[in-house]
Amino acid sequence: MQDLPGGRVERTALIDVNSFYVSCERAFDPKLDGKPVVVLSNNDGCVVARSNEAKALGIENGDPWFKLKADPRLRGLIAKSSNYELYGDLSSRVMELIGRYSYIVEVYSIDEAFAMLRGEPQELERIGREIKTAVARHVGLPVCVGIAPTKTLAKFVNRVAKQNPALGGVCSYDTLAVPHRDHIMARVPVTGIWGIAGRLGKKLNALGIFTIADLKATDPVVMRKKFSVLMQRTIMELNEIPCIPLETEIASKKQLIFSRSFSKPVTSAARMHEVMAIYAQQAAIRLAKDHQQATLMSSFAGTSHFNERFSSFPSATVKLPAPTADPVILTKAAVSALENRIVDGVPYARAGVMLTELSPAGAAPQLPVFATAHEEKHIGALLGDIMDRFGTGSIGLGRAGMVEAPDWGMRREALSPRYTTEWAELLVVRAA
């Protein structure tokens, strides 16, 4: 936080899309407005996102869909399968818009970002409203904006904006009346602050710290000794002392995991061969996009934890000859790792591959004996480009190149169109 000339200040804004997954669905289907809507996890298993109307019905994240759809009291509940392509594309559009208003942006998650703003307090509140209007106009998503001296306080006032409709979705710490601000802090539980969850909240409660105001009044040095430096930083940030900088660079990944649950159990080694081939090639595509290579490949599979009859969790790790992103080598490694470990007749419910010891592609020169023709021709990147254009099942190497989608593939029975990334699924507007 800086005090700039002419009464100008530097502040952190948190821009958060309200009920992100549900809002993405509503952006292209206005009939969902005002209706109780939930978005389901992979294979339409359980609830991962809820509209306010669904929350009012007592529905919680994690509730299994098969129970909800059988409940006669929830006849009007609408479920949508997770549409990751749509959500990811709309998220990138939101982040690009935010970048037009700030010189530093930290993409914190798919639905929220921190941005650094400069100006007079009243001007910053106006900018917050401009961001909210721009996202609604150009992307069709509702956001709330919290503006404050620190990231922790920006999270706090963003929550205030969400829970107080009179604020119009934007709340600035500087323009919020001090008595009002203190009153809210004295009423919100300490678990309502960023970084403090249930277990830590109970420990604070045992010390007589029940609200945000209670935590703000504690000695940060003493609390560091009792808890951690993270607690000290939180307390200092509540007292308007910035301790958590914006992170503009994404840390290098240390591992890459591609794992899915099956819509239909895989019961043979031959079918698991297909699974490993597809997953290894998907992992290779991700490596190519991230310009990375891997040295270790692990393959794993498992039965359902709820299956009382069968229990099998095979796994193995293969060290690769050299760091690589070659889809052919990774496929062979993934398949060979589980070879002779899959028991025919056992219903496996989940499988995956994990790549570790990652390094930047080309970081170390390769000896000719370790170089592969596929990697030199960038086959991994080529597979990714084709799938981006024609769909995930459009191409594959070996057993991954199946004409028909596998019956164990992810079930998404209530999937909406990919309105923004597929020409064949563009929204059609007809004149009345």
C-alpha cells in the first residue's frame, strides 16, 4: 500500500464472479434465472456449485445427485453437468477485462482475481463499478468487487458487498463508514476471514477470539508464537499493513496428474490399456502446452471405496530414459507400469497417471541416443491442437485412437453446449 501524491492511494481489489459455474450456465440460458440450479461433478455425481435459490432449499456442496433427484420436495431443481470448456473460456475473458483496469493482476482462481488500483478513494470505487459493469456487459457474468488496503481486507469487503445488496456489488474499505465497518467486524465470526477455517477457528474460540474484530485486536507477535507466521500476517493485514503481495508469476508445476472416475467400471486389463493410453496422451498434451518434460511416470487404478466385495488399488512408477513429453514414450510407460497388475473381473472405478520430476522443455541438451522422432516433430503439441479444434476424442495414438467414445468415459447427461469455443454449438438467435 502506498500513499501517492495528490491524495491518491494504492489499493488491492478482489473481483469475484458470483456463483461462477451457475452464472456461466445462466449467461446463455435466461430461463435459469431465478430458478434453483446446481452444477454437478464429474459423472454427474454430486453438487459442486449452487445458485442462491438452491442454497435456500438447504442443498449443500457434496450432496449426491441421485438422492436430490429422487426427493419429491425438489421437483423444480435444475441440474447441469460441469461444462469445463465453457467455464474456462468465460474465466479467461473475465481476467482479460480486469487487466484493462489494472497494471498488476493476480489470477487467484477460475472465478476470482486480485488487481492493484491507483487513484483517490472515490475514484477507486467508481473503477470498481466500471469493472462490474464491463464484465456484465461483455461476458454476461455478475461480479462483486472489494477494494481495500490489503488482500485480506479486500476479501473481507468483497464478502460485505455480496451480503449487502444496497452496496450494488461494490464495497470500498476506505469509503465504508468506520463505525459501520467496525460493527460488521464485531459481528462476523473469525472463520469468516480469509485463511481461517473451522479447526483453526475452534482453537481461536478457545482463546476467547470469536469475531474478526477480536482477532484484529490481538498482538500479532504473540499470535505468531502461538500459531504461525501466517497468523501474524493475517492480523497485520486486518490492521491495514500489507504482508501478502500480489503474485503475478505462476510457480512452476512440480507434478502433473490426469485422473478420472469412470461412468462404467473397467473390468479387464485390455480396457485399462485403453484408459492408460488416453490418459498418458492427455498428460503429454498438457506437458507440451506448459513447455515441460517429465522424468517419472506413475500409473494407478482403484476400486470404489464403497465396494465391500472388491478392493484393488494397483500402482507403479516407471523412470523414463530421459526427460520427455513424447506421447509415445509416455503411453508405453503408463501401460507397462500397470501390466500384470490389473485383475480381470474386478470393477475398477478410477484410474490416472502422474508425472513428476518436471523440468522446462529444452533446459538440458539431449544426447542423440535419447532423442525421439516424435518429440522432434512436436507430436504432443500437434495432438493438442487437433483436439482443441475437433474435440477430445478426435485423434489418438494406438488404442487411444478409438472411433467411438469408450463406454467408461465421463458421464455428463445434462451438459450444455460449448457456446464460445465450438462453431457447431454457437447460440442461435431467431427473430420472433
